[in-house]
Amino acid sequence: MRCIVNGMLVWERPEPPERPTPAPLSRERIVRAAIRLADADGLDAVSLRKVATALEVGPMRLYGYIDGKQELLDLMVDAVHAEIRPSGDGWREVLRSLAEATRHAAHEHEWLADLLGGRPQLGPNALAGGEIVAAALGGVDVDAVMPVAGAVNAYVIGAVRREIAERRAERATGLDKKRWQALLGPYLERAFATGRYPALETVVRDAAHLNADETFRIGLDCLLDGIEARIAQ
Amino acid sequence: MRCIVNGMLVWERPEPPERPTPAPLSRERIVRAAIRLADADGLDAVSLRKVATALEVGPMRLYGYIDGKQELLDLMVDAVHAEIRPSGDGWREVLRSLAEATRHAAHEHEWLADLLGGRPQLGPNALAGGEIVAAALGGVDVDAVMPVAGAVNAYVIGAVRREIAERRAERATGLDKKRWQALLGPYLERAFATGRYPALETVVRDAAHLNADETFRIGLDCLLDGIEARIAQ
DNA sequence: CCCTCCTTCGATACACCGTACTGATCAATA
DNA sequence: TATTGATCAGTACGGTGTATCGAAGGAGGG
């Protein structure tokens, strides 16, 4: 029974089925693979199966490290939070830096826009960012810190989502900006032709079209101005 | 060939398969059914199949009215926009009303938070809302209208998403607020115990916990204050 | 030292999704 | 009336997240 199995000596007995060297796995490797997929082909391209395949592993292996797809998405977001390190002197600069850094991260990882604000951010990297902000706001009334930081965060979430949504819509039309305007233009033209949106029409026609950077900064400045006025009192 | 098919006289030939009275369909009926599903069980419960089943119709019937699931979602959002009619005297009141109405709509249709800001809103109801805002901002510099309205919109999107996300997280824990704090509390406790978030810790510990209404209003007021200052100049 | 039990793990399988395809049906035309 | 063309909707495909369960490996007792 030790040297003979099924009546075959070792020599004729086939080797065990060549266990394919269980690929070493870790939460970090999984998240990195998922982010790579999302960066390349968008969030829809992130499926547990594709991630597992990229790591040369069966789908269910992942469940040893994460408890479902949602947790993977949470980990992805927190991983990006590691790249968002607000800095600067004084609360205003720190908040502005937080906003710009978040926007920058979303430019590099467009899928972030789909996830921003979708769940409470409690990962270590998000908390670390919160710590920096809280420290920078140390000088102001303790009761004002949360609502103020929350307001900036809210603005950033919405502004980034809008911006990315618009960028994607442009890209979906044709690949250049000309096509987009060539398609949206006529649509709005027809909408305006109904005469139901006169004020909107004059705004769209007569207003200078600001680029995304300026638009983002103007809104942010307004918010920070308002916060400053409130905090100063 | 007229009265005899397959060698069977009418008398023995079965009736045609009792076409189940093709249910009358319309984009509106489809959207209403989808919204009903989403209100009841969240956005994940909205599938073309479930919508079709609710309307007693095959899944592919829907494709005569919409071009895919994304268009259905767009229609759902625009349908809710019909309930968001900003009103009031002066641009500030109109913008505040827009914000509150959007938030209110998201309270009644939580799934709206998942969609807000996800795509450009170009439906007739969204445009109608834009028209009201544009008209209310008629007095101010034309170049300022878009960035200002956009900033408020961005804030609302982010604030609403955050609020709904938090509400859902609470609900997911146990069904009451006690459970949520009982679970989040210890988690933050342990996080704080690492000593890596001292400033955050004092804020969370010492600050008064504002309710969602107040938090939303404070951020909105800050933003509107900042806008007012910028417009006045 | 061998056998058994228990735990751990991951492949299989399920229920469901969005929608491409295609066969059938109906209206209009020759 | 016969034929053609367009229109419609059911079937089926390729994919998803994950529950389930059988097999493999380690630990403990005889």
C-alpha cells in the first residue's frame, strides 16, 4: 500500500496532476490587478473572474482575501486614496490641495468617478487623508470641522463626477471634440427651437465656454470663500 | 390552402396560440415600472427582464421603446427631474430651492443617488429645471451663470451621494442606528487606538454631531455665500 | 506509525443579467 | 392574390457574482 497503488509500481504510475504552483496571492496583488483592469477598460471590465484570470487563479480563490466584489471596490478606492495626500500651509490651502489631488486622481483613474461618494470611506488611506485635513483645521471651532470638510468633499465628488461624465460623453460620440459638438449642438438647437428654454438658450449661446480646470476652480473658490467668511466670524 | 392546413380542417385545427393580448406599452409605462422596482428594492433590482415581467411582456419588447438599459436609466432620472422644480424669488432662493428639491427627490428615490452626476442630464425635464435656474440668474453676468449653477449642482450631487451612502451603511448594519454606532464605534475606536489619527480622533470625539439636514444646509450656505460675494463684485 | 476526523480550499454549478440573432408574422406592393 | 419587405419578439449566448459541495491536506488519537 505504500509503494504500490492500484497495482502499479511507481514507474508506471502517473505523476500527480501537476498542481500548477499555487500563485502567491495577497490583497494587494488582487487590488493592483483590479486597478490595472479598471484603468485600461473602465469599471465594467472589473469582474472577479477577470481579476482572477489576470492572476492565473480560480475565481473563488479571491474569496479567501475579500468577501465579495463590493469589498474589492472599496479596496480599490482606498488604494487610490493613498495617492491623495493633501498638503500646504493653513486650512484653506490644505482643503484646496485635497480637492485638486482628488480631481487629479480621478483623471488618472476615471473609474474613481463612478465610486466617489458611493460608500463611506473608512479605509486607512482615507482616514489618513482625513487626519491631515483635521489637523490643518485644528485652529478652527471643533464643531465646524466636519461640516466644512464634508462640504468641500461633497463639492469635489459632484464636480469630478460631472466632469468625467462629460468627458466620457464626448469620447463616446466620436473620438474628437468636433463630433461631440456636432451632435450635441443640433440636439440643443432643436431643443431651443421649441422656445421652451429661452433663458438657457441665451446662456449657452452668449456665455464664454470655460474649460474644465477653470470651472472646477471657480466653484471651489466660491465654496472656500464662503467657508472662510463663516469661520472668521 | 385557405381552409385546410396540414391536412386539418378548421374543426380539428387548434386555435393560434392565444396571443396574450399584447399589453399596451409606452415609454412612460416602462419608466414607471422601472421606478417602482427601483423604489422598492434599489437600483440593482431594475433589470430589463424584471421590468418586462412587471409589464407582462417579453424582455425584447422593451427594445422597441428604448435602446438599452442605459437609456432606461436616463429616462428614470429625467422622470424624477420632473419633480424637481426650483422656485422662489431671486437667484439665491432659486438655487437653494433647487438643492433642497434635489435632495428631497433623492430621499424619496434613493437610487437617484447612484445615478446623480453619472451622465450629462439633457432630458426635457432636466432642461426645464435648467431654464428656471438660468432665468433666475438672468440678472447676473452671463459668463458667471454656468459655473455658479454648476457649482451648486456639483455640491448637491456630492452631498446627496454621501448622505445616502451613509444612510444605507447604517441600514445595512442592523436596522437601527444603535447597531450602526455599535459597529462603527469599535472600528473607529481600534483605528484611533493606533494613534495614527490624533486630530481626527479629537474631532470625532469632541465635535457636536450634526444631523443630515443641518450638515447639508451649512455646506450649501457656505457655497451660496461665496457665490454671492463673487457675483456682487 | 497508520488511520480517522476535521478543516480548508477552490472548482463546479446556479440563477441571473444584457442583448445579438433569427425565425415568424404581418402589411404593403406588384 | 402572390410576393416581398419590414417589423417584432422569443430563443439563446456569453458573461456576471457567489452558494455549494466534493476533494485534498493537516492534526490528533489508537
